[in-house]
Amino acid sequence: MDKNLKEEITSYAVDEFKRGYFCSEIIVRAFEKYTNHTFSEEIHRGMTAFAEGIGSSGCICGAASAVTFIISTFEGRADNKKNYKNAFNLSNTFMKEFKKEYGSACCRVITKNAAGKLGFGKFKHCPYITAFCALKIVELAQKRGWV
């Protein structure tokens, strides 16, 4: 992925936060914008409660959850006779990269550590973590030929 596209996706994620979208919603919106794939309105609504660690519970990062959802959309199975290994392997690889970058996949842990690692307070880092996730899923889509 070229540098200009990376900067554009990062800027888009940050701007969408300013417009009031949640991390999980932004991942789907960014994926659509930069891959020309369209998700249904139901999928967009479905992304809402993934935010703030699933319904503000502080569990898994909503942006990371949304990436995993998109991976499963393209690589998952529709019945129990199909292979699930691609979906699992790609999701596992992404989560390892995410945890290496942020130290955890837990929203509560990430927000607690944000001031030290990223230099600002709780939830202020979320646009940048969301940008990281958006970059990863668009890059993966290009690499895997989903778009």
C-alpha cells in the first residue's frame, strides 16, 4: 500500500471519529470507501455495539472485532462442512499484530495504558488505533483479492 493511501485512510478514520462514529463502525465505513465493497444497513447497525469493548464493557477492542468480522465475511464458512482455517489463521495473525502494537486486545487495558504509550488520555487514542485496524483490513483485502 502506498504512503498516500495510508495517510488518507488514517485521516479518514480520525475524521470519522470527529463526526461521531464509533471505532467498529468506522472500520466497516473505511472498508467500503477504500475497497468499493458495500455492506448492508443491517451490518452497519450491527457494528454499533462492538464499540468501547463491546457495549462499553471494556472487553475486546471494537475496531479489532470489526476487522475480525470482515475477515470472516470473506473467508468464513456458511455451513459446518466448509473449511474455517483461512478465517482463523488470518484473524489470529491480525490479533497477534494488534497485540504486539498495543500490548493487549482488551479495550480496558488499552485505554488505561494509552496515556503512557500514546501520550494522551482515555479514548483519545482510539482514532489512531482505528486507523491502524482500517489500514490492516484494507491491505489484507488487497492482498487476498477480495476487491
